[in-house]
Amino acid sequence: VDISYPRPRQPNRAEPINDSDIDAVRALVNRSRGTLVPAIWAVTECSATSWEADNVSIEDVDLVTHTIRFRDTGRGTGRVVKLDSWQYQRIADRVAVAKKNRLETLLYAKGASKQGKAISERVYQLLVRSGVKRDRPGVRASSVRIWLGRKEFDETRRIEQVARVLGMRSLDSAAELIGFNWQGGEYLI
């Protein structure tokens, strides 16, 4: 008896972006008025998922050590991320506004309905408005995490370091996210 099975469907994969794409979005963000959108992009660049970004409190930002802390989510692990100078300035500006307005969280007022979806949508719109998404249907908010994970892997060649930087519990999931084939030792996307 010959039995054939359909090929498994490939999940709808996000396409990786690169340093030039990050620069294009930063250039757009630099022209933004206010502090919310620049802070959303800076936190996203630091590997935050939309849930993590939505839950960053003012206390999670250390302006002395230039770090931001993402809490353990149950799905992902907590971590402290060092901010580069561009990220630091946008987040420091937002902290000042949040403190002035007596907000407890960095991006939205505590007690407001969860804004994770709004954060993802803002990131997506930045990718569109900056031209990064043009003719690239696979570019989406998660492409930023793929960029950071690949950058880490290219520097260290250690998938466990990618998982650590992205706050992922599973090495397999980290490899899958960045499109790395363990057996073949190459990127799939």
C-alpha cells in the first residue's frame, strides 16, 4: 500500500530585516514628535515582544547603567538588556515624560486596556512608512527580533546566546525564529 502524505505547511514566516532597515526606521522615528513612538521602536529594537513592551515599568529602566529589564512572561525569560546610545536617548526622553505625567509604565498608563496589539501595529506602521516593508510581504513586527537574533548568532555562533538575548526558553524555538537549520548549519530564510 502506497500512502502519501501532504507536505507539512510552512508557517507564515516573518522575513528578516537588516542594519540598513533599522537605520531607515530610526531616521523616520527621529522626525517623530513626542516620545511614545520613538520609545516603542527603541524597546522593540531591544528584543521586546509586544507583551513585554506593554509591561515595562518606569522602574525597569535604569538610566545610570543604560539598561532596560524585561520581566519573565511565563512564555519567555526575563532579562536585562544594555541600551545603545540611540535607544537610551529615546527611552530616557520617554521616562521623563512618563514621570512628569505620573505614569507607572513606560509606554501606556497602567490600568489602560492592554496595548500589545497597538504596539505591534505601531511597529508595523513604522516598517511601512520607512519603506522597509515595500515589496517585502514577510516583513512584520517580529522581523525586528529576527534581526537581533541573527545579529547575535552571526557574532557568537551560539544559538543558546540567541535564546538568552531574545528571552526564549527553547533553543529549538530560537533557531526556528531566526530561520537557522541546526542540521545543515545554514539559514533557511
